[in-house]
Amino acid sequence: MWEKELVEGVLGGVGIDPRPALDVLGRLESMGIRGDEALDRLEAEMASWAALEPRWERAARALELARIYLEATGGWRGALHPRGVEERLSWQGLRLLKARYLLRRGDGRLAETPDSMVWRVASYVAEAEHAGMGFERARREFYRLMSSLRFLPNSPTIMNAATRYPQLAACFVVPLEDDMDSIMEALRVSAWIFKSGAGAGYDFSPLRPRGAPIAGTGGRSSGPVSFMRLFDALADVVKEGGKRRAAMMGILHDWHPDVLEFSRSKCGPRRVFENFNISVAVHDLLVRRYVEGGSWPLYDPLECPEALAALSGDLEELESRCRPSRILRASEVIDAIAECAWSGGDPGAVFVDTINRHNPTPTLGRIHATNPCGETPLLDWEACNLGSINLSRYVDEVNREIRWEELARDVEVAIRFLDDVIDVSWYPDKRISEAVRRTRKVGLGVMGWADLLAALGIPYDSHDALFLADKVMEFIAYHARRASNELAVDRGSYPAFPSSIHREGRLNFEPQVPAEEIYDTSRVSNDVKSLVDDRPPLDWAGLKAETRRGTRNATVTTIAPTGSISIIAGASASIEPYFALVYLRRSDIGSWLEVNKFLARWLRDNGMLTEDVLVEIARRGGGIRWAPWAPRELKESLPTALEIGWEWHVRMQAAFQRWTDNAVSKTVNMPSSATVDDVKNTILLAWRLGCKGITIYRDKSREGQVISAGEEIREALKSPPPLRRFKDKHFYTWLRIGKEQVMIVHEEYSGGCPTCDT
């Protein structure tokens, strides 16, 4: 049986006794399960053993890599000597690469190994460097950065580099006008976007409201919400080329007559628009009117087209120039947003005035839409070219230090990489190509933030963490802009630079919310202050002077959700806290307990890494703040998303936003006991602290999130309920066993935003 020979050779080759694995294969063979299915199930079982014995994760990883080599090269022994990135990938990361990223031949078989994949991406992007750093040096630097898992670009760059259609951007904003030709054109362009593995955002505000007359037909408009169904259906059909679900953002501005219908469109018992995240574009004036208890006029965009480009000051003027189609109380709009966000996670709020106060190229127009997860506000036809630095790779746990110099160097290389992506990417429409090259926007973000805090023993919900977030993101912002300025010297500034805020010496994140409104410096520990004292100095005055002379990119920083790439990197998602420390991960091939690496290390060192302890933690929701056996320092440094108060979530987002050119994708996780008033207060705090948008998710608010199992927990872990999905969008759920519940997630859920694409 070739499967046994492979398992014996691979596990023996990495120094692991293969007999337990061979016993599993024998059992599966007796059930008539052979070949790849048997190996899949064996790997899942070894992943279960890994919760208590780490060597079995190494065994599963070695076996999966050998299977990749066997399919891609015809032989598996090369996997015993892993190269580059293969030395660092987890079993879960390898599975994800195999399923969605590694190129395949025409017959569907793998055409590359993980290491050759990284070389493919590095070499293709470096083709832009013939007149710069030089091709060979650039490809090696790009390879170093990615193979070390210190940096990864957005998924389409990895998937599509050096392919027939090398579309490397993650997301786009496609404009709409109030006519059928424009809507059909937007659908056509969107189909190409989805096929390439990217997503799109749309502002539906130009569409006339439901019931408005249609000239020439005598009919009545069905309104923006009905037209969203066309885009949702398209996304279902295309499914992003079979690699990822088609992610979209639907936005409607708060003055539109259909704003209440839009806000409630995902609020009912029947789930709709599962390919859409939706957000209301909220103006400052609406928030002020809400606080004051005032009224709120709604305008038909056909009768009052000025509303389409309005910011808050313009909206106040419109009240004397346009006849409202309807007048509500401001509270009706905020209530609709909050009540439906409370019930199911949608809509979010996009603070459009805050976004436009930080628009680097206001002469090109106002920004009125964002990408699917809200972290990149874009002008019409623009695209977002994103990548993220893995902060966990810059921590010296032994000496409790941050390796600042290495971080600075890698940030500057990453910006060069992202700028090169713009030049080597294919775009599905000439208007997109022109818009992208006009402003050359890139977005460097972070992942592994929770890992960094845990490694340093810093509680996520503390002033220490907020202070450090502020200083780390400032450092990244400084070196990202510095790199962009240096690129401008060699390659020239972005074409729209002469009329930009940069030409005036202003940076994107100015004006800033004062740090003291976000955290209390007097409550920051000396240990954390000393971490920052070791940081190399930042010359902001000198950087502004350089920027005034020229800069290569209109934006350089964005905090994206990093769903899939954080799994590949083996890092915590984006700036999110851990969503659980012990939980059940499941897939079509089996299920296994996953244990946070910092918790597992402590339990192992203290002789407590047992099945009983892990099961008890899982039963208690996945956190340990309840645990009498855990020391205070451990409990404080490993909080889960639902153990952290909502205000800390918002303040963490605000701390990163202070230094981010674009926006921050972050989920404010709330327990199921949270109230609608809690949601309203979250929205108000996020607006006050300068966030550009807010996404709220109340636990167990999704229909069907709690599922029952009659078996005892240990049996349930071996045989979980069938995989449940909402149109291929993965959520965490809860497995109920008697009175206890265990968090259970799909294998491709990274633990970040449950309403974002993974």
C-alpha cells in the first residue's frame, strides 16, 4: 500500500515513530478508505494529537509537504529537506496554500512547491526593478521578506503573479450612475474583478429611491437594494475564479431616502446578500443631530444631485436649496444601524467626513466608497494594493525587546515591493489602470499584533498596549513614507502629486486625534516605555520637508483583516486579539483542537498540558480569565476577544488609525448580552476617536450560530456536526454539549473579523 510506504518514509525521515500513524491507516483501510482521502484523515488525526504532543504537528506538516512535492515534482524526498518558506509553514498554512494559492497544470495537478511559489512572486514583481534596485537584488530581497514570513502581499498577488492574467490588486471601487447602461457596465467589470480573486466596493447612493418614477416607461424604480441582488447573484456565479468567495461592500449614504431599507436589508430572519458587507456612509452632521435630538432630511439624488458630493457643511446648505423627499428624526437612522448591527453584524458605519478630511488628492474628487472590508477608502476606479508585516517576527522574547532596526528595513523593502506591484499588474479595465497609476496608492499593514503583545506579556486591554500600538504604528508610518519619498527621487512622484496635500507638506493622517483621548500615558508601565525608548529616533520635520519635494505614493499604510495570509504566516490576524485560546477547528477531512502556542507552552512547562485541562478551557468559551490555576500575569496577557470590553476594541482601532493613511479594518466583538445601546455607544466612540469606520459583531447574533450535539465533548471533538457555511463565507459557531459550549471554526477562519473575507 503506497500510502503506508509514504507515511513510513516521511515520518521516519523526520525522526518520528510512524507506528501510531500506520495504525490509523490500517483502521482506515479496513473501512475501505484509501489513497488521498486516507492521508487527509490521517493528517487531521495527527493534528488532534498535536494539541498534547507538538511532534505530531511536525509529522502532519512533513506529510502534507511530501504530498505537495509528490504531486508537483513526481517525487517526495525533496520535502525532507524543506527550503525557504517551507521550513516555517505550519500544517494549516500548507493546506491553505495547496487549496488556493499554488499554481496548477491544465489537468488540475500542482505545478509548484511552496518555495517555488515564493520565487515566482518575487521574480515577477522584481521585473519592475530593472531601472531601480536591479532585478536580481530585488528578487532576492523580496524572496527573503516573504520566505521568512515577515511580510506577505494580498492574496491576488500570490495567486496571480506570472499567470495569464496577472491581476495583483485585492480590491476595487467601481462607480455607478442612475442608468441601466452604467449598472450593466459595473457588472461587466465586476465579473473580471471577481474572476481574478479580488473584491469590489460600490456606492449605491446615485440610484433613485424605491418608487421613484422612471421617465419614458411610466414605471417606478425598485431602488438600490433591489439592484444589489444583481451584484450578489453575479458574485455567486463567478465565485472569484473558484479560489475565494466574491467579497463586496455595498454603501448607501445617510441622506438617501432608502437608508432605512438598506440598513435593514440583512436584518431579517432570511439571510440575504451574504456576498456583501454593507455600511451606511455616516456624516458628522448626522451624528451631531443624533446627539442633539434633531431631525434628518432625506434627498432624492435625481432631484438634489448636489447631495452626491456633499460633506457635512454642504448638507447643512442643502436644507435651504433642496426640497427633502422625507424628514426623519436623526435617531431613526442611528437606531436602524445599531439595531441591525446588534442582530447580525450588518450594517457597519463608514465615517465619510473623516475619510475626506484625510483624502490626499481632494482635487480629484471626494471619496464616497471603500473596499469590501472598509480599510481602503478609494476614488472611483481605484484599486488597493496591500500587504502586511508580521509583527510577531520582530520580538525578542528572551530580552523582551522589539527589533526596531529590522522592522524599519523590512517596512522600506515592503513599500518598494508594493510600488512595483502597481507596474507589473494587469488591470481588467483601462479606467482602473489610469486611476491606479494616477495616485499609486499602496497599503502596508500589520498582522501578529496579539502575538507580539503575548510574547511581551502585555495585556491587550491595557494602556500599555494602546501606547505601544501608537508607537509601533508611528514607526511603521514614518519608514513607509520615507521609503516612498526615496522612490520618488529615482522614479518620480505620483502624477497627482502637484495638487495633493503632500505638496503642501501635510501627511495623510493629519489632523490627528490627540493620543491622550485614546489612552492615559500616566498608566503606562516603565517596562513598556523602555521598549519604546529603544526605538531609533524619528525626524518628522525632515520627513515632511522631503515629502513636500516629492513622494511616490498617495497612501502607504492600511490595516487590512489579513485573514488568509495570517494563516499562511502562522500569525494572529491583523490587530485583532485572540478570539479563543482553545477551540475546535473543523474541515471536510476531520476536526482537531487548536491550542494557542503561548498557552500551550505555559501548560507544558507547568505539567498541565492534559486533555482534561484543554477540554475544560474549551467548555468555558476558550479563554482562561476564569481559571483559578492560572497566574494573574498569564490571564491578563492572553485575553480573548469576548473577554475584552468593547471600549478597548475601539481604542485599539483608534490608536492604529492615528498613523494610518487609509483606514483600519477591525471587529468590535461583543458578548451576546450586549445591548443595542452598547452598539450605539460604540459607534459614537469610534466617530469621536477618529476611526474611519466601525464593524460590530455581537456573539451568537448570526442565525444558526449555536449548534447542538448529543455526545460528550471528547466524542464530539472526534465527530463534529457537518460543516455549515453561508454561501462559502465561514463563521465561527458554537457547539453545544449539554449546558456547555465549545467554539468551533472552519479551517480557513483566521480568528479575525467574522463578517470579513478570509
